[in-house]
Amino acid sequence: MNGAESSACPGPTGRYVAGLCAAGLGLCAAGWLVLTPFAFGYQGRGWHAATLTDLATGGGLAVICVTTLIAWTLAWRRVLRADGVLTRAERGPARARRRRGRAEEEQGGGQADPEQVLTALRALLAPVLDAPAEHAPAVAAVIPGPRSAPEEAAQVPRVMPADPARPPVMPAGPQVMPAGPEGIAVIESMLAGAELLMTGCDEEEAW
Amino acid sequence: MVNKIALGGLLAMLPAGAWLIAAPFVVRYQPAGAPWTGPARLDVAVGAIVATAGFAGFFAALAGRVRELYAGRPQPGPELPSGIES
């Protein structure tokens, strides 16, 4: 379709605008018809035939045009909602909103809030992060490699003795988090990465 | 359903306008052959405007709907025969 054709043929928005404009014009005409017998003074003492015709036609036309306007508005809103342009606003009394929110929470109870998970993780790791290097716990976490098979991960010892005299042995395969200050740095970088990921997800949802 | 009501409303404006044009002669407040009275002139003018608006609005909305239907149909792939022998 070339440019001339696309300008002549109304688009999805033009369709609704055309309908609304035509209905609005009809509503104005209806108002005019109702007012003219009195405005132009051809309504004498008795009911003139033209007055009755204009009032009846104007009233009927107003009803038709109001219905059409409402229908076009609803149809356009529905399309905008479907396209994600309009979002449903929270309405109603506060109690009903709270009840709705509670019901939504119950529905999505299986999904953990990532922010809550991060906070809980911080609370759990707080003693590790605050402890000095020499008092670091003797247990280090095991991070399976990205492509490590489950049996490989099972072979790796999960508990490593933190012996300061002997350097930690890094087994081939899954990556083992070192104990001590290096491990703390790794945990901190993991937390920072998780926060970055959350921020990225939020921005993506906002788009 | 809402779309049908909307299109029907625009279509109903067409007979309403036609009625306004015909009303002076049907109700006989405009005698045939007599000079045009104010109400008759006004009704005919408003009726013409309403009928034109209804007609134009209906076909503009219908054209938009047809365009949406054409845009939503599946595009034939290059491997499908077009049916036109060159």
C-alpha cells in the first residue's frame, strides 16, 4: 500500500476518531434541532407542526448519537487496553482494594518477591560479611558451573576445610567458592549482580 | 457487540437525516410550490448535514475495519503458488 492509499484509508485510530466525530456532529445537530423552534421564534402560541417534528427528531437523534458515542468510546478503550496503552486504574473503596490485593497475593503466593529474597539473603549472610577474615566460617558454598552435570556437582565435596596454611584446591568442573575474604567478595558481587538483574527486569516490565 | 452498536448508530443517522429532509413535505408545513419557509429550510439543511455525517462516518469506520481485517490476515509465503501464470 503506497502513501496516497494509506492517507485515504483511515487507520485503526482514524476509524474510532471518524466514528466519534460523526456521532458528535449528530449530537450537535440534535441539540440545534431542539433549540431552534424557540431560538428562531417560529413556535407561536400553539404547537407548530415544525416544532413537534424538530423536537421529536432532535430527541431521537440525541439518543442515537449518545449511544453511538458511548459505543465508540468503549470500543476504542478496549482496543487501547488490548494494546497496552491504557492500564486499568485502581478504583473503589480502600477496603475493596485491600481485599483485591490480598486475593492477588494469595493467587501469586508461590512466586517469591525477588526484593524479599535479596533482603533475606542479606540477613543470612550478614554474619559472614561482617566477620573478619580469620574468623570466617569453615564452610564455603559450592557454585555449580553453568554447564556442569548434576552428577558432577554431586561429586564435588560440599564442605571444605578452611585451612589458612594450605591454599584451597580448586577441583576441575564446578566452581567452588573460596572461603575467607575472597568468598565474601564473591558473595558481594553476586548480590550486586542480583540487584542489577532486578533493576533490569523492572525496567523491562515498565516498557 | 459494541462495534456493531457503534456502526449501527452511525448508520441510523442516515435515515434520521433523510427524514429531516423529507419532513417539511411529509408533515406539510412546507406547501408544494410555495416559497420556502424558515423551518423547512432549516430542517432540510440540518438533515443534509446529519445524513452526510452519518454516511461518511459509517463508511470511514467500515473502511478502517476492513483495513484491520486485511492487516490481520496471514501473508502468503513465497513458496505458495499465487495462481497467476506469468
